[in-house]
Amino acid sequence: MPHLKLLTNVILLVSLSSFWACSDEKGKVKEIKTILLEGKPSEVHSTLSQKYFEEGEFEKALEEDKKQLEEDLKYYKEQSPEIALDYNNIGLDYDELKEYTKAVEYYQKAMDIDEKTLDENSTERATTYYNFASSNNELGNYKKALEYYLKALEIDKIGLGEFSRDVLNEYEDIAKLYEKTGKVKLAINYYQEILDIVAHGSNSESERSKRVKAKIEALQKRLK
């Protein structure tokens, strides 16, 4: 996770984030200001979360990611890339726990920040789009899933290049989605795109090619 500038005020490090508000005569809050800490947040919870995630302890990973979010909010504005990363990580935890509605909620929070803070063709945005699409796919929101798979694909083709593993995965996920929704011809088109890309790239995707060829053959039989 990116770090802020070095500590410039020691007092702030030992204080909690604080707030002040101005009220009018009727007691209504007119303005609230958050005072953020200087320095950098502890990444203990993030490290633990990654450990638990890799071990398949997703509930523990979720608990640590939420603690990391609380820690980071003491140092970063809520509309910052660092907080978007926290939201994305929490979404991933919910994904693994098969709580897809909650995953979508946190991916949406991350996307809202990404769209304000990151370049239009940032691959970080593509990652969140892909995660958002995958959770919607699991929920049966196929139109929404397709929309964001396609967004992720267009960005990654620019940022990573057509021969990247991420781009091939996105083509395959889109093909599977079209197959699932009965759009056989479109599914075949996207599977064929994979074969064309692999044919002009390395031989490292030979297993994928075999799988995709079998898919195309099966789908073509359905069209007869």
C-alpha cells in the first residue's frame, strides 16, 4: 500500500482522528472537518489478512481487512486510492465467502473512488471492474456482469496488451457468460478470439487452446 510523507508532527501520531463542527443557533451542524494523522498507517492487519487469505481463512481475512480500513481512515481521506484498495480487498473476502451481494457493495465503493482518482485507462480500475462483474455474474445479474467484463477487457487490452493472461481470462469469462445466456454465436466469437491471440503468442497457453477448441466444437454442434 502506498505511504504518505514522513512524520512531521509527533503529537498527531499519538492522537486519534478528531472532528470539529460549527453549529448555527438552532444547533444544526454547518461544517465538519476531519483531522488526519501524519505519517503512515500500520500495515499489520493487511499483512495478517493476506496470510489468512492465502490459507483459505476468509472470515479472519475479512476481519483483518476491516481493521486495516479503520486504521487507514485515520490517515487517508475516504475518497483516496488507499481506501479504494481496502474496499476492494474486503470485496474479495466476501467473494470467497460467497456473500456476493456484500462483495458488490464494497466493489461499488471502490469503483466510486477509482473513477474520481485514477486515470480512465488505469489497470487498477480494470481489476475492480472485473471483480464487480464476477460477483454480479454469481448473482445472476448477467447484463451488469457483461457490461463490466467488457470495460475491464478494453482497459487491459490497452494497459497490459492482448497477449496478457488477464486479457485472455476476460475473453474467456465473456465467452462463458454468452454461453450461459444462450448467445451461442457470440460465445463462439469470443472463444475464437482466444485461439487467435494464443496462435500469435507463446506456446504457454496450449492447455487453454485445447479447452477452448473443445468448447467451440461443442457450441457449433448446438447451432446445427
